[in-house]
Amino acid sequence: MGKGSVLHRAVEILKLFDPVRSRMSLTEIASAAGLPLPTTYRITRELIDLGILERDQDKRYLIGTELWEIGIRSSPVLQLREIAMPYMEDLQMAVKQHTALSVRVAHEVLVLERLASHNEVSNLTQVGGRLPLHASSPGHILLAYADPALQEKILAGPLERYTEQTITSSSALRTALAAVRMRGYAVVNGATNPYGGGIAVGIHDNTGEVVAALSTTYSLDNHNIVVPAVVSALLTAARSISRGLLTQPRLSRQSKGHLKDLGLDRRQGAAIDESHVISNDSWAWMEPLLPDSGSRRATRWRDQRQLMEAIAWKYRIGGAWREIPEERFGPWQTAYERLNKWRADGTWARLIAVARSDGDFGRELDWLVAADSSRERTREE
């Protein structure tokens, strides 16, 4: 069906509505859509008959309740929002700043939910609104862990300038994304609003992949903002949401195709089996660095990878050792003991060194470093 079809024109009209332009006159719609006024009238009249559009007392058009209900019923990310909301409310109470839940859709950030705070900075994030990947804290998180092909496409530009602080250089953005992967969180100040900044962390699905961003914004004049404290609160909330996703198989499995369409699955085209946490490519460079288990190679490959994936699951999700799914990874005690052994004999340091030196595997660096630096107080954590 071509771009000149009635359906195509109707969809283009619906796309004109956003949080800033939520109500428009017929003339405004026709002008923005580049359509003749009579054509616009015919299409909008039919959309009103279907309940997709409505008109207010001033005869201005707005999105209808019917379209909203269809979207709510069918959205594959509705469960994500429902899981996240209680933790977002707790987070906002703790940091007393605007908080938002976002996902990536194609080359933009889509805001799924927002909780406003009575602080001084104006909040540019609106539910259903879009943010640039290169100029927002949730954008940096989602882009840093996105498919490498998408990263390169964004890095190739152009990178639009919004303020004096917006990153418009591909090399500067590449450096910023590397820092995000190293730290595990993103801090972006003054990139879209010269008076505001933001901090974001990733939310992981049941395979450890980053599927959403949890963020907070603040005024750059607010000298009470302590970044480490905010990061700690964000990570705590994000880990709780990630654990919640583990109990939602319909979101993490049956809806996987829908999530991929939305750009939530960064493993498009990657050589990976759904049963594995670590991609085949990543395992290919990890496996030779591990000490021989003393058993035959086939058993060693299966055992070592299972243990490595149990460790990766633990540090990507942020859960306790005892929460590692035994039916998938075996007893958590085995993975715990193997990690301590690999720390002691230098194996873990070698893995980190290779991940640091090779950009292709830098995306594994976050959980490798977290596992190396963490020192559990008890085996029952």
C-alpha cells in the first residue's frame, strides 16, 4: 500500500499529535500533513466516526478514547510499566526529582511513564513523548547497550545540537558511551535543557539485556544533588524492576517479537541461543581464557559456560546468589565458589583485561568488573 493511500494519510495525521501539540484545528492538521483541506476533512471525519479522533467544544481535534484503549490493551510494554510504577514512586520519594521510565523505539527514546516533582527545572519528558538518543541520559543508556550496528548508525550522524552542551561529535559520543558501559549509569547535563541534567540506569530482562531506562532529572542549580546517592537509589529501583520482569514470562518470552520490533532486543542478528545469557561471540573469547576443568572438553564447555552465565545473570540482574534459577544454572553455591576461584587464580583479571582492550567485547565489561569488585559478606547474601 503506497504513501498516497487513505490509510497511510490517516496514520500520518495521527502521528502529528504529541504531548506539545495535543489539540489541532482542521486547518492546522491539513497544513502540518501537507494535505488539501477537503481531503483532511474526509479523513478526520471518518476517524471521528471510528472513535480514533474526537473534537472538543472549540472544534479542535484530539486523539480519541478508542485509540487509547486499543493501545493500552495491546501494548507489549504495559507489564513493564505496571511492574515499574511502585518502585518509581518509592524512587521519587527518595530523590525528590522527576523520574521517568523509557524504552528505545528505532532511533529515539520513548517515554512510557513519568512522575513529576515540584522542583525548579522544567521537565521536558512527557508520557508518549520522544527524546534524542545522543542528548539524554536514558538515550545514552539505551544506546550504550544497543546493537553495535545501531550505535554506528547513530554515531555516523548527524547529531542535532539542542544546546551548547549537546554532544555533536561522533568521537565524543563514542567516548561518552564507553564511559556509560564502564560505570553502569549515564549522566547527561544541559544537553537538551541548558538548566537541567539527568541520570539514568538500565533495566534488564531475564537474559540480562538492557530493555529499558530508569532516569531522574534535576536542576543544574540544585547544589543538593549528590550523584552517587541518586545513582544508588536508581540502581536499587532498577534491580527491583528487573527482578519483577523475571516473574513475567509473557513479557520476557511470548512478547519477545514485539519487544524486538520496538527496538528493545539489542541482539538482532547476533549469534545467540535464547537459552544463553552470554552471546556465542562473547563466549568464544571467554572460553579459552578459563582454566581447564580437568574433564573432557564437551563436558567442560557445557559446565564452564553454565557457571559463567550464572555469574553473568547474578551481576547483570543485581539479584542475590540464592536467587539464581537452579533449574537453569545449577546450584548457586557452585557458581559462587567458581567465581572466588577465578578471582584468586587471576582468571577474572585476564577476562577484564581482554574486555577492556577489545571494543567488540566491551559491553561485557560492566558485569565482569562488578563481579570482580564485589565482596559478598556471607555466602547466603
